[in-house]
Amino acid sequence: HVVPPPSSTIEAYLLLETAHADRQVWVTRQALAHQIIHRNTLTLQYNRLMLEKAQGMLHTADQFVGKVCTTVRQSGVTATFEHAM
């Protein structure tokens, strides 16, 4: 950036304050980026927890299907599905 030399005290003050304000904008953007990363990390951890829960429920459902298949097989009844409209 080319910064023209100030020609008055007020100009010097405003120029310096503007530079400080610009810097603060970048500090804020950096803080926001860190917060977004933190939020995304928490979301990832939550999604992993939900995945583990779903895998457990799927395992339970698979066991139930296996028990039902065994019961049907042992009953000697053929499992057929007739669809009526």
C-alpha cells in the first residue's frame, strides 16, 4: 500500500486510526475462522457419535432379523408376501 504523508494532525490521526481499524478487522476475521474450525470440529465429533449409535442400532436390527429368520425357518412355514391392491 502506498500511504501519502498526512498534511495535518487530524489527517495523521485518521490515517493511523484507519490502519488500526483495518488490523482489527483482520483480527476479527481470524477469530471468526478459529471459531468456525471449532464449531466444525464439534460437529464432526457429534456426527461420529451419531454414526457409532447408528452402527449399534444396525447391529441390533441385524441380530433381530437373524432371530426372526431362524424362527420362521424352524416353524416350517414358508414366508411369502402377497400384495393386494
